[in-house]
Amino acid sequence: MADRILVGYDGSDPSNDALEYAFETFPESEITAVHIIQIPDGYVAAFEGPELQPPVTEKAREHAMDILEGATELASEHGRDLETAIETGKADHRLIEHALDGGYDTIVVGSHGRTGLSRVLLGDVAEDVVRRSPLPVVVVR
């Protein structure tokens, strides 16, 4: 049984489904929802390194906190505690790094993110996480 579960969370219906799946499937596990503030590839390369963080506006952080508030409300509806985290960078890379650095056992992601143009950008995240992660990954549809 996995003790620590990391859920990629962007506030979309699939990410809500992923979080609910984690609550139902891992009732005794510690669950963390992480929101990745996406940074365009060209900017990420300029800020890579163990000590460097891409610049993010306060407005972007506030938006991320608002999104994670939805995850916290969902946790309350399920009678569960939930840790939350905000990361910046390329979503698949940061999700995997966060999971490895935090000692998580499993990553849970929705099958795709938001709709429209951002869905094109986020739709590949689940696939990239599955391909790159050394940890088990659950993709929820």
C-alpha cells in the first residue's frame, strides 16, 4: 500500500476526478495536491538548476492558491486532510521532481487538463509523466 500520494492538480474536472480517486483508493495514505505554475520552455532553460527558481508574479501565485483551495474543499467533502504545494516550471518535470524529492510512492494525474488551447499544452502532461516517472503513475479518466 502506498503511504504518500502526490496528485497533480489544476482545478479541471479530470484533476478533481484524480483527487477523488486518490481519496477513495488510498484511504489511509497521506495525499498532497500540487499545482504547477507553467513556465514557457524558453524561460525554464534559463532558470534550471538546484537553487534557481523561475520568476513568478504574485498574481500567478494567488491564482495557484485559489485553484488549490478547490482541492482543499474537495478534501473536506471527503472528510480528508490534504497537503498542498505550488511548483513552477515544466509541469511533467516538476511533478516528478516534487514526487521524488518528497518521498512519494505514487503519482496520480487526470487524463488531461483544462480545455481549449491550454488543453493542448496540458494534454501531454499525463503522457510525459507516465513516460518519465520512475514511480508508479495512475492516470484517471
